Amino acid sequence: MLDIIRPGIQTTVQDLGRHGYRHLGVAQCGAMDGPALWLANRLVNNAANLAGLEMVAGPIEIRFERAAWFALTGADFAATLDGQAVHSGWRNHSAVGQVLKLHGAKAGMRAYLAVDGGIAVAEILGGRATDIQAKFGGFKGRALKAGDQLPLGPTSHLERRIGAWQAEWSPQVRVLPGPEFEQFSPDARATFFEHAWTISAQSNRMAYRLEGPVLTRNVSGELLSHGVLPGVVQVPSNGQPIVLLADSQTTGGYPRIAVVIEADLWKFAQAPAGRKIHFVETDLDGACAAREEWRHNRYRFELSAYGNHG
Amino acid sequence: MDGGAGAGVFVENVEIPVRYGGADGPDLSVVAEHAGMTTEEVIAAHSAAEYVVYFLGFQPGFAYMGGLPERLATPRRADPRLKVPAGSVGIGGAQTGIYPSAGPGGWNLIGRTDLRLFDPTREEPILLRPGDLIKFVPLGDPSD
């Protein structure tokens, strides 16, 4: 059991997302920084898709009610265990009753906690992720509160501490041109790639709103509603892009200027309001190569940590 | 009626009991004014038509339906509500739909149903499926 003493703001139970239910209108949800939760789980030898905690803002305090191996990844929250520094990207051990404190992001935005055995909330519609909008999944379909007690799965027998390299954040986000890309004016298309876009304070797990020059569309008229996915970049009539993310609704109606490749989606998870990002054009081959590179990194980790590729 | 002859796809007829107007449908008079009809005529027209579920999206179990009588088409609210109660029946442009869970929404709300359109713990989490044929059945006195 994990005892939540101080919950922070918007700490949620997340896995790698709920897949296969978009046709019912059910969002994907799951960790905004998927690679970080993947790594946290694999550092404690959990199946990659077990549930952990996504944390956005400290201070957070969690008591371990059983001895546990745990790992923190993603943003460095200056964590301590009973006052001793705990480093991000490493496997750590806690005895019964020890308290993990996370002060808040030194850089980046979201930290992930995985505990051996995973957070054993019930699986609903193929996942354990919290759907905050529809209020189901995770722990009671909501962000954590003080006094919550989270069940844990069976403990593992691990020995040594291991650590791993974590990807470095950069403001370059690779995109494919979207279905309506050609409908934007030549100026707008150039500006989209040349301008540094500022992440607005009006950003959340559903979507990030970006601020910059107004992008104009040459074609008027509304589109029919269509399916959308995390990564789709919409431009409503105010000309300011919106990047759909993990909790994105399943359908939309705004023109799609671009689509962020899967390998770069995590960069938004680690970019707080006010940060600037650049869109960089790539193509399908570029997107596939980026995915291969990420697979290769995972393979390398498995090989060094467990002597096989999981 | 079933469409099973094609590919084992079954279409169901679903009746949705609705309390029109009042606190359950705060925009009924907006739709009536836009259509140049009385609220009673709007209720009669909305519940006389047969609708087809085009697809699900926006929220879990939210059914976009076609078949709204042309006169009832009403533009979305300029200022979307921050909280639309679950079960609210709305009109957005030429479509009608039902909000499965409470949340923000910009459609004109004309009534409300107690049916649960989405329940993730049910074996079949959704009530309405694409292709289903829908009728709205008015409940009680619309003025109360």
C-alpha cells in the first residue's frame, strides 16, 4: 500500500494508455511522458504497462506501507526518502514506513513513480489509466487526495541498484504535414515552421494551446467532424495552434495543419507554460526511423539491466 | 429492424425518454425562437423524427445523430457552458445528441434523460451504437 500524505496538484494513476476504445468515444489517457513511465516500470522489473503515478506539481509526500523497490523518472523533483536524496533514473529501495518527498520540478514538468508490483487498481476497459474527463479508471477516476491508500501488486525480488540514461529535452518537435496543411496560406505554412511557439497557460492533459502569429487558412468553410488522435495539431479560426495530447477527445472539427510524431510527443509532457517549441518537418520515413531509435534505446536498456531484451 | 444481411451488423431501435424544457432543457425557448415555433411545436417535431447514430466521439458514448428536422437546426452557443449535466439532450447545428457525462458543452440544451449512455463497468459500456435508430419520447408536462 502507498499512503498519500500530501497529494500535490493533479497527481494521477497512469499506465501507458487505454487502447482500442476510441470508436466508443473513450480517450487514450495514460502517461503524458510515455517513455518516462516505461523506464520507471522497467527499472523495477515491472511489465512496462503497469500503473504508476504521474506527478505535476509538488510538494508531494508518500509513505511506503510495505518494503518496496521504486524508481522516479521524468522531471527531477528533488526527491528525498526520509531526508536522503533520491536520484531520478535509478532503482531505489524503501523500508516499511519510509516517506518519499518530492519537492517539485527543478527542470521539466512531470515526474513518474513506479513501485515494484505496480499500483494495483482495477483494470477498466483494458487499462488502469485515470480518465479525468469521464471520471473513471485509475484511483476512483480522479486525481489523488490526502489520505488515499493505493493498493500495490506483489513485490519482486530485486538486488542491486541500477540506473539508466534518460532522453534530454529539446524544443524541436518533429511533425508530418496534416490533412489540411495545403489549405493554409504559403505564409502560414512557412511561419508554422519558422516561428518559436509559446506554450500557453491554457494547456492541460487534453491539449496544449500555443501562442504566436496568426495562421490563416485560404479555404473557408467548416469541416465535417472527423477522428483525431494525440499528436494532431489543430488550428481553429483564431489561427493559434492546439496540440492534442494523451486525454484528447476522439473527434474534432478544426483543420489539421500537422501531426506530431509519436517519438516526440513526450516533449510536451515536460514543457511548462511559457516554454517555446519549434516544429520541424519530417516524413513517414523520418517518423519510423525515430520510432526505431526509441526501440533501440529500450533494447539497449533491457540488455544492460536484465541481459535480454524483455 | 436489423441490417444483419450485410456483415452481421445489427441495428437496434432505441427509445430515449426525455423531460423537455424547464431546468432540464434551458435552451428550449432559444431553439423555438430560432425556428419561429412554440416550445410545444419544437418538442412535437423533435420527438416525431427518427434519428440515426452516425458515430460516437467527443465524450465516451456521445452519439452524433442525423435526422434532425431542418427547422430545428440551431447554431451552437457562442459561449459554451462549463458544465452540462449528464443526460442532457442538445442541438448543435444540424445535429442532435445526448451528453453521457457532465462536462463542458456548447450545444443548445432542450431536455434531459435518465438513461446512462456510458458506464465503463457494464459489459457493453455504451448504450447507443453507430447505425442505431433513435426516437425521443417526451415525459410528463414540459412546463413543469
